[in-house]
Amino acid sequence: MSDIEIARAAKMLPIQDIAEKIGIAAEQLEQYGKYKAKLAVGFNQHSGGISSAANAGKLILVTAITPTPAGEGKTTTSVGLCDALNRIGKKAIVALREPSLGPCFGIKGGAAGGGYAQVVPMEDINLHFTGDFHAMTSAHNLLSAMLDNHLHFGNALKLDTRKIAWRRVVDLNDRALRNVIIGLGGQVNGVPRESGFDITVASEIMAIFCLSNSLAELKERIGKIIVGYTAENEPIVAAQLKCTGALAALLKDAIKPNLVQTLENNPAFIHGGPFANIAHGCNSVQATKLALQLADYAITEAGFGADLGAEKFFNIKCRQAGLKPDAVVIVATVRALKYHGEFSNERESAFPALSAGFANLRKHIENVQQFGVPAVVAVNVFPTDTDEEIDYIIKRCAELGVKASRCEHWAKGGAGAEELAHYVAETSKAGSKNFRLLYPDEMPLLQKIETVATKIYGADGITVDKKIQDKLVQFESLGFGHFPVCMAKTQYSFSADATLRNVPKGFTVPVRDVRVAAGAGFVVALTGEIMTMPGLSKSPAAERIDIDDSGNITGLF
């Protein structure tokens, strides 16, 4: 059966029954039908508040090796691990990101797990869900509208129209909107200027949403967003446009974490959804902390490979939220290791390519260990994999002192990941006492970018022109020098060149622009040819998605 057929056949429990498992009363829910709910306003206060100190439960991050275009199954593994931990008698909650419509209609289809390791209701989660992304898109674009309205009515703040930093967003892949000219049609239609669109998941509103502990904090952060600069390079922030209250009002329901369930009726928080190649790639701090507070194990995932999502999880999310991970699961697949070993002939032995491609997994293990967090490898099994190939990976990991588990959660659900669950429970016993960040707050911004490039990507250094260096100096002079950096980079390579597989050597990372996200609290470094508005492929998933006369959706995997 396809993923969507498996999900449709699932026997879901009423969402209040799922909530009851983790001590949430029915009156603390705001239900969206039978199987989805948000936590009502006041739940955090009722339950004693979300602690920002030591973790109540164990925090487990799921990341991956450098992925193939189809991905290696981080969400599927996260769900399977949650189900497996509950099967072996542990209390576990999975906390995930919400899917973006971009990938759903683009290259990947749905993003709610796969096979028998899914979160449900799958169609709802993939398409609109509880409306959070629409709320963020509307809030972002309201700020854009207020900005252009201010320009139209005289520009009292003296914004330089050549230095507007705030673009518009839409939650779709639409390359034609990357660069646009707005305000055409005469004086009544506004001030003509160049602008563009990003995808919603790259919005600073999304980052603020995911990094805020409360609606009050979200409102405060929104007010700090820099929308542009004067001719003298003085920043103009959203609060000066007098719309932070309106933006926060649009997000009043979205800020509440969403509760759903896995196929095995275990609780799942799904909240927020920034991409890890162009944003910080982690679900909301609120959802993660709630999972930690309500369970023995909180399982969360960060987007793409460990060089992107995991690095940002540690250096941005953990830094800002006071979180300390207890263990990391690195998802690997035979197909990806062969891909990195450049295996192309099915009639020849795959082991030379598998051996060569193992270097990619080894590099990701070493990167995770730089943060002082123990790692476990999950070998996500596909039907085409052989026992010899899987055993080879497990043996090579053992030589590095890392446990690796054959994982068949896609085909068997939680039962297929019980060994992984035991390994994670054992590995995380030592706790987070050795966790450390890659760089200190006081390190200069340029050096932070170079540190990530050299220590995580393995680059010889970075290439950056004087104009960008001057911008970083300006950011530091404005008081943003203590911010962490958020690297925007292709997910398909350690380098900024998507064609360089495995563990490339002798390269530098070209930094083509930097942007300050003052509300989110980080500086974005755009590298190579990475785009903040993706485009559709030649044959996008949207061509295969359909709905019948009875309302049944097909094509979402």
C-alpha cells in the first residue's frame, strides 16, 4: 500500500484520548475536528509553566547524512523511534515540523513520515493543517503592506527605497516571484521599487514563531524586525510602523502547539516548519519544551543533513532556548552511501562505492561529536538493501565506537525500531553534561561563518568580498555581533556546490550576501547559489496529486 493508503486505513483515537495519555485534560484542548487539536491558552500556566532550565525528559535529536533528493527518512525514523520507545515501556513524544506546501507539490510529496511510521491525519497535516502557515504568511505580508503604505504616504521615517530589507512570502515553490517590481501603475498604486518573494518557511516571522516561548515574546521579537535602512544606514524596525499588535493578533491561534498522533496512537506535537537549507530548520521551542515536560523522551528532528539542521539546532535553537540534547540519531541509508560513493552500475559490486560513501557518514558522526553529544546511527532499511550491505555499515560504525541499528520502522512500525530505541535509551543515560556550542557569542560574525565552514563543512575557508565584510561590521556596530549565524547552503553537499558529493576537499565556501534577522536573533549568510524561493522541478509532485468525487486525495505518497 502507498503511504496515503496506510494512513487512511489507520484506526485513530479521538484526540482527547491522546491528550489524556500525557496528562492534558479535554478542556485544555481546542479541537480541529476529531483528530487534531491545539493546546488552549493558559495550558502552560495550568501545568506549571514551560521550564527553561534543565530538561525534564531526555532530548533526542534525529538528523541525517547528506541526503539524496528524495531524503533519507528523518521524519519516518523520528516517528518510528517514538513508537518503539513507547513499545519498550518508555514514555515518548515526537515533536516535528509542519510540512510546507512547497515540497508537498514540488519534488517530495507529503512530509508526515512514511509506511507504518507516520503521523496522522496525514492529508490534513500535509495540506493546510490548522492554518498556521497561512497565518504566518498573512502576518509577514501585512508588514510588507504597512511598509509600502508608509512609503506611499510620505515616508516620514526616511526609508531609503534602495535599502528595503523586507520582502513578501508565499508557501509555494514559485521561481517567477524571486525578483519582482512592485508599485507600477501610477502614483495611486504606491512607490515603484524592486522587491521579491521568499517561501514562507524562510520568513523571519517563521523563525520568530519557532524560537518564541510565548505570544508576548513573539510580539516583542516582531517589533525588532529590521524592514530597511535610511540613507545614513540607520535601521528602521517593525515597531516604528506601528503594526506589531496587528501581526501578533494574526498569530494568536497559530502560536498554540498542535497535537496529533502516530499510527500507533502515540502523541505528536507538530508546530512550525522552517527549512534547514535556507532557515534554521527546527520545530517550535514551545513544542519541544512541552514534549520534554510531558514525557521521558522528547524526539525531535532537524532538517536535511547534520551539517545544516543539526548544526543550527545546536548553535541557534539550543543556544537561545537553553536546551541541552542527550543523544543524536543519525539516519543513513544504503542508497545514499552508494550515491556518495558514486555507484552507478547495478551489475557491479556495490561495496567499493558503499565503502567510499561511508566517509560521508563518518564526517557527520565527527561533526555531532564536536558538540559533545553521543550519536547512534539508524540504518533506514529499503527493500532493495541486502543483509551484507547493512551489516557492513553497522560494522564500520562499531569501529568508530558508535552503535548502529538496522531499522525497519517503515515496514513494521515501532516494532521495526525497538533495537534503536534500546540503543537511544542506553546512550542518553549519561545526559547532556558534555554538550557544548561550536563558538562563543563574543566571536566576530565573520569568524563564526568561517568556523562553521571549516569545522562542519570541512572547507579550507570562505570567500567574501569587502562589501559583505562591511555589512557584518555594520551589524556588529548595531549591537548584533553576539548573534549566532544561520548558514543558507545547498543540502546536497558539505560544500556550497550541490554537485560535490561525499566529503569534498580543497574547496572554499563563497558567501554572496548576509542579512540580519534582528527579531529571530541570528545573522543569515547566503552561500553559493542557494535560493530563498525554490522552484518546481520539471515533473513536480503536483502533477500526481488528485482528489476523487468522494473527496479522497491521491498522490501524497
